[in-house]
Amino acid sequence: MLSTGQMNAIQQSAPLLKAEGTKLVTVFYQNMIRQHPELLNQFNKTNLMNGSQPEALAATLYQAALHIDRLEELLPAVKQIAHKHVSVMVKKEQYPIVGHHLIEAMKEVFGLNEQDDTLLAWKAAYDIIANIFIAIEAEMMDENVKQKGGWADVKPFVIKKKKQESPALISFYLVPEDESELPMYEAGQYITVQADMPGEAYVCSRQYSLSDQYHPSYYRITVKRDGHVSTFLHDEMEEGDVLQVSMSQGTFCLQEDTKEPAYFISAGSGVTPMIGLVKTAAHRNQPFTMIHADRLEDVTAFEKEFESVLASSSHGRIILCNEQFEQSGKGGLVEKAACRIDRPILQSVMREGKGQFYLCGSPTFTQEMIHILKEMGIPEQNIHFESFGGQSMKEMEVV
Ligand SMILES: Cc1cc2nc3c(=O)[nH]c(=O)nc-3n(C[C@H](O)[C@H](O)[C@H](O)COP(=O)(O)OP(=O)(O)OC[C@H]3O[C@@H](n4cnc5c(N)ncnc54)[C@H](O)[C@@H]3O)c2cc1C
Ligand code: HEM
């Protein structure tokens, strides 16, 4: 347990962390990866290089400093990070490595020496925070392997079917090579896929949301052509090829069974978790509205699937948005709106401002939607999001 003096020292370092946190974690990652390049098997190199992973960690440290006397308030965020850690196979033996390099970076960037009170307080605090993560993650890993059909880390999956959904989107149907039944998963969760790419010294790990409800024999993911790994999956991975895949993780799932309306708001590849979520809401007979925006050639990728969801639900609406649609209106059951997702369209579909809001897309899209919803008076506990970049805590600051 931390002493009052240690808690004060940490809280006093919060402004410094806010101002210099990104610099701190950038130095931390550079030094750590130089000494432990094998960590590139787990980290997404793009997120490290474009700064989104350093920013996510810096924001978490800042929040930890602010809440050091009431860490339990951070539990929802800790759980979300723990899901990511389990998905990328973080091990308890790796926490001292991260702790060592973080403290070394604090010395270097903040000019602290070994005996400085602030440094000693952070060393103690890191151990406490690390132990919280280790305990939660051990429990989650244990639950994974205990589940019928469950496994630890990754196991081989065969690409059973590859389906072009639109110019930019391809669905992969992944079946366990050992043909075992898949453990239950919740709509909205994601898996980690490891790509063993030619010319790369380490495997490239990426997360992909499951783009359908539970099916016992396959995971379906839908990948947008975007960069390194997604292009490799599109161009090089064919039916019959094998990928290493983790069990599903993630907290972006429907809230408890409720008759409250659910709003699903997505852009681009953010549509993927929404497909399983709308099917689940329709199955529960829960009123829902989905609004999705994408490029003209991609926005209707799942229209047929959405039509059958709406045919089975008397309380659902699905609106596809693109500014280049010739006009707004209904073709079949799915509606089309000739606009981007903005405040007017959100206001027009909302029923008395009540309900749960689920957002998914790029970090920029997610932040913009959170901002609009907050302006419209939606309570933060009713806003749930999955961001397809490593920035969970950053968006939490917006919330
Ligand atoms: C929980 C979760 C679920 C996800 N679900 C899905 C999903 O269902 N479907 C899906 O398609 N994706 C999903 N993603 C995103 C996915 O994990 C990958 O990030 C995505 O496929 C891009 O990876 P990549 O290797 O192809 O691109 P990368 O090579 O990693 O590049 C990512 C982006 O950064 C840009 N970029 C790369 N390097 C630079 C640079 N030096 N300067 C400027 N820009 C650069 C690229 O152009 C690209 O737009 C999800 C992410 C998370 C965290
Ligand atoms: C107390 C210590 C730690 C904190 C506070 C922390 C914090 C975070 C945060 C905030 C994220 C982003 C989560 C998200 O995208 O939703 C993350 C992701 C991640 N963490 Fe940690 N982490 C810690 C320890 C570790 C350790 C010990 C490892 C082991 C190497 C590790 C490896 C990773 C990896 C690989 C990711 C995914 C990054 C990506 O590629 O996008 N973390 N962590």
C-alpha cells in the first residue's frame, strides 16, 4: 500500500505527466524495444510509430496519477486494457520489463535521480498497478482455457472461405484446424490474428472484430484494405491457408438485456462489430437504430444481411449514409441518407435522447461522435466505443 506521502508525490507529478507524458513513453518504448525487440511479436509497430500506443499509455499513466488514491474508479478502463493484453498474450513475467524501462525513462525525461521521492513513489505505484493487471489477466486467461473448446495464446485456423464484400472489404471465414467447436463469444468482441509475413523478423499482430454473431464452427472477420497486414491478408492469404488466431476478447458488447433503445453509429471498417450487435439486438427484440457511413463503393457492403435483420425485427432501423447518394429515402427496408453522420441526423433519429450508444470507427470519428453526443446531453455511462487505433484512454478523457 502507498503512504500518504507517496500518493501526494504521485498526484503532484500529474501536471508533468500531462505535459511530458507522450515524450516520456516515447523514450520508454524506444529503449524497451531496442533491448527487447522480441516484443514486436506483440506490439503493433504502426501504433508505436504513429504515436497512438505511446499516447494510450501516457493517458493511462496520467489517469493513474490523478486517481492514485481511488484506483478502483479506473477498473472499467483496466478491464478494457486487460482484454487487449490477453488478446496480445502479455505475460506476467513481462511486467517487470515494462516497469524497469518506465522508471528509467522517468529518470531520463523528468531528470529524477534514484533516491528522488517521486521516483520511489512511482516504483511502488507501478508494482501496485501491475499487480492489479496481472491478477485480472490471470483470471481471464484461466477462464479462456477452462471454456469448452478454449485455448491459451494462439492456435492455427484455416481460411475456409474468402468473400469480397465491396472493393475495400473482404470477409475471411476462419475454422480451427483441429475442427473443434468454438467457445461462446459475444457480438462486438475481437480476435488477434498473427500474420507471418515474408521479410519480417517478427509476426505482425492485428486485432479484427468478429463481424457476425456466434457461430460454433467459424470466426468471421472482415478486413478493410488499409496498410501492411490488411493488404497482405487481401492479396496473399487464400482459402486453405493457415493463420494463428487468439480467442475472442473485448468489452464492446451489448449492455444487459434491456428494452432501452440501442444506437449503433459507425464509419468505414467500424461496421464490423455492428453486424453481430444489430443481430443480437434484433434477436432480443430490443429497439435499435444503426447509422453507418462509408465511401460510396463500400457503404452498402452488408445491405442484404441488414435487410434480413430488419425483416426479422419490428423495432429496428438501419440507415446507410454517404454524401454522394443521389437522394435520401428507402429502397428496401434499409434506408439511405445523402449526408455524413452529423448532429442533425443523430438528432432526427433519437427517441427522447434515451438509450445506449455504441460507436466504432477510427479514433477521429469516435472522438467526433463522442463530442456530439455529449453536446446533446447523453450521459457518459451510456456511450460505449471501440476505436480501431490504440487510444482507449485518450477517448475516455473526451468522455
Ligand atoms: C479492437 C480492434 C478491432 C478492429 N477490427 C477491425 C476490423 O474488423 N476490420 C478492419 O479492417 N480493421 C480492424 N481493426 C484495425 C486493424 O487491427 C488494423 O489496424 C488494420 O487492418 C490496419 O492494419 P495494417 O497493418 O493493414 O495497416 P498499417 O500498416 O498498420 O497502417 C495503419 C494505417 O496507418 C497508415 N500508416 C502506416 N504507416 C504510416 C506512416 N508512416 N505515416 C502515415 N500513415 C501511416 C496506413 O496508411 C493505414 O491507414 C481493428 C482494430 C482494433 C484495435
Ligand atoms: C501497468 C502496466 C501497463 C499499462 C498501464 C499498460 C497500458 C496499456 C494501454 C493503455 C494499452 C492500449 C489498450 C487499447 O488499445 O485498448 C495497452 C496495449 C498493449 N499493451 Fe500494455 N500496459 C501495461 C503493461 C504491459 C506489458 C507488461 C506488456 C507486455 C509486453 C504490454 C503490452 C501491450 C501490447 C502488446 C498492447 C497492444 C498494443 C498495440 O499493438 O496496439 N503492456 N497497454
